[in-house]
Amino acid sequence: MSKVEAFLTADEEQEIISAIRIAEKNTSGEIRVHIEATSKLEHSERALEVFHLLKMNNTKDENAVLIYVAVNDKKFVIYGDKGINNVVPKDFWDTTKNVILNHFKKGDFKQGIVDGILTAGSELKAHFPWQIDDENELSNEISKG
């Protein structure tokens, strides 16, 4: 079993998917999680590459967020699309990053991702509140590389 497959149990993955659904009920923003073993690229470059591979740059309001985790490298990146980054302060993702980091330092990866998703959703709500005509534009499933 690879480190990616052992990183989260099936039940933990379902909890993360549930957190995405909960977070997206309050915002038109779209949140995805991608987990892979390692990256040959610098992690922010790889997160951007995955963002495009998952077609996250095609959302109507350009307000998708990727939580990218490289398990073996012990690195994660929060990548927000330009629609978000054009309207939020430069340190917008610091709260989400710190929530995830505090759990990861304790080895509680599932809770770090869940709380990171819920925090990101809450932060997105202020700038991109859910609208009656919103539709789920991206899969809530965890992608793996």
C-alpha cells in the first residue's frame, strides 16, 4: 500500500467529502482536495498544475480552491483562483493554512483537511455567498495522483 493510499481511511475520505458539501452550502466557491505522494515540481507549481488538470480554472466566478497535499514531502498548498485572489486581502488564506498546519503537526491529517475545508468555506462565504441559482460545478471527490 502506498503512502497516499494509507494517508486516509475510506471513512476519513467520506468525512472530507462531507465537509466539502457542508462548506459549499454557504458559498458559491468550489473546494477540491488533491493528495499525492510527492512532486518533482515546487509544490506551489504542482498545485497550479493540478488545479488546471482538474479544470478548476473553469468555474463561472473563478472562485475554486484547491487543497493540495504531497504526503511524502510533508507539504501542502492552498491554491485559490483569480476571482478569489482579486477580491481578498493578501493574507486571506493564512487562517485556513494555520488551521490545517496545527492539525498536521499533531499527525491528525483528516481533521486538518476537514477543518481547513470548513474554514475556507466560511472565509469564502463573505466574498462569494451562496446564490439561489448556484450549482455544484466541480466534483467533491478527493483526487489522487
